[in-house]
Amino acid sequence: MSSVTAAQKAKSASFFNNITRVLRENIREYGMFIALFAIMIIFTITTEGTFISSRNIVNLVNQAGYIAVLAVGMTLVIVIRHIDLSVGFLGGFLGAIAAIGMVQWGLPVWIVIPMTMALGVVAGILTAFLVAELGIPAFVASLAGWLIYRGAILVVTEATGTIIIPDETFAAIGNGFIPDIQMGAFLPERHKLTLILGLVAMVALVISEIRSRSKKMEYNFDVLPTDVFVLKLAFLSTIIGGIAWLLSGYQGLSWTAVVVLLVVAVYHFVTTQTVLGRHIYAVGGNPEAAELSGIDVKKITYIVFGSMGMLSALSGMLFASRLRSATTTAGTLWELDAIAAAYVGGVSAAGGVGKVVGSIIGALVMMSLTSGMNLMGIGISYQYMVRGAVLAAAVIFDVATRNRGK
């Protein structure tokens, strides 16, 4: 009996040691998830459950949508050691252009959306030209864009002020939800299709992680201990299932969330599974070494900034769609929210480090702070202080982990 007990204790100690070691070695990757989880628990307790209600979580996801899209692009910009301050007012300006296209020019939505995104790519390439060809620091080049696009918003809206967008299809992007399926009396108060999609996502996650682990083992790469790997799968599956359950309690998955998930899926694939993605991180890690190894650094700069401009356009349209209008103040402080979300999501100020998925978590962290403090009745002045402190903590954490790595 004592030998069995000793074996159980040894097994428990080994499991605990494995978890401790994995967290210590991957603290940058897991830290943001821990932070989001802690924030949600704190606000759930302080708001007596209101924060975690289905309605608030759906609103939180929709509110974070346009910033999350910007944060994805900003992550790649910071990865290659640059910054783009123009994205906020560029998004606001292009959202106004989309509104003008539908209201004043009479263009259909299916033309306005790609046209606006193409204009975003052009704007991003212009910034890249200043940076890559003329050697102007990205901070200065994008600050010039910040001023130009701020003025451009005022120019295109000065005649009418707020431009109301009556198009219901466009409005559905920011306010609509995916349709549900009928399953009789089964879970009548839940959005069944959202639950099914959540289940599919859980299965896909498990299959993807198992395949990835098997491939690494074939090439003798380090992998997580089996017990920790199983715990990781259980934890992530629980999070996905929990989010799907919460969303299903109030109208289900929104089209905004669908757009964000598609953006994340595409950019995650590009950055992790393609040569372009490897080149982006190589440039961020050491631009001089990347150039010497045959990577066209200027081309990468054009691609990343062009992508940032395209996502700015998409962000502006999501915001305009949600408000059903284009306003003169659209874009205010968006760039700072996107930069904060990227840093909180784990991107390194030194470049070369950062994941697309992390930027989404960062956006959720920042929006969760805003939502939770609003529910608690905390004033806007204190909200800015708290968000600033969180950003500072994220950068300090980045510096500390890099120094420890050295």
C-alpha cells in the first residue's frame, strides 16, 4: 500500500514539475492567456457575474473586432522592427470612403468592399515607399500619414458631417449574426449552429495539435510531456467550448467575429506555414543577416505595410458598419489600441517575435479591461491609467524575458 502511495506521489510531483518547467520556458506564449483568464475572473466576481453573461461577451467580441483586425497587421509591422501610426485615421478615412461610395456614388456593397481594401493597400505601399526607398523612419513616415488622413476625414465629411449608411447588407457585417438551424426542442434557448461550430473547432484543434506533435517527434524535436500535452488540449478545448456556449446564449456568432476569425486563420497560416512568413520573421530577427542570406528586405517591407493598409480599410468598414455611419471622429486612438493589443499579445519591441493569435488575445485583454471597468462604473480617466499600466507591464515583461534569455 505504501509503495502505491509513493508511486502516486512521485507521479504527481513529476506532473507538477513538468507544468512548472513548461510554463517557465514558454511564459511569453502562455502569459497572455493567463492574464486574460485572470482579468475575466476578477471582473466576473466584481460585477457579480454580469461581465461573463452571454450578452456582454457577444458585445465584447463585437467591440474588439475592429481593433483585433488592426492588431493582426500591427503585429507584423512591429515584428519587422517598424511602427505604423497612420492606421487609425486611415481606417476612419477609408470607412468614410466606403460610406460615400454606397450613399453618394450608389455603388453596391460587393464593389465598395474590395475597392476600399485596394485603396488601403495603396496607402500602405505609399508608407512603405517612404520607409524602404527613402530611408525615412517608419515613425515619421506614418506620423505624416496620421496627419494627412486626419485632415482627409474632415474634408470628405465636412459637407454632411456624419454619413448615415442605410445599406442593410453592409450594416449586417457589424451588427448581424450567422443564421441558426432548427433542431426541434433541443436546447431551445441556445444558438445551435454556434455550438456545432464550437465543437468542430475543438475537434480541429485536437487533430491539428496531435499531427503537429507527431511531426515534431518524427524529426526528434522537443515536445511537451504527454501529461502536459493532454492538459493543454483539455484547457484549450474547454476555453473554445466555453466561449461557444456563452455566445450561443445570445444570438450566437456574429459576422464581425467570423471576419476576425477568417483574418486570423489566413494570417496564422501565412506566418507559420509559408516561406513569406519565415522571411518576415527573419527580417525582424536580423535585417542585415536576412539581406545577406538573399531575402529582399524592401519587398517584405512593402508586403507588410501594404497588408497593414488593407487591414486598416477592413477595420474602418467594420467600425462604420457597426455604427451604420461614418463619423468625423472615426479612427481616434485606434493606432494606440492596436499597438497596445500587439504588445500585450506578446510581440517583442526588439522585433522578430510575436504571433498573430497573440494579437487577438491582446485585443481581448484591452477590451475586457474597458468593458469590465465600465460595468464597475470606473471613470474614463482611471480607465486610461489602468490600460497604460497594463501596456507598461507588457513591455517590461518583454524586456525581462529577453534579458533572461540572454
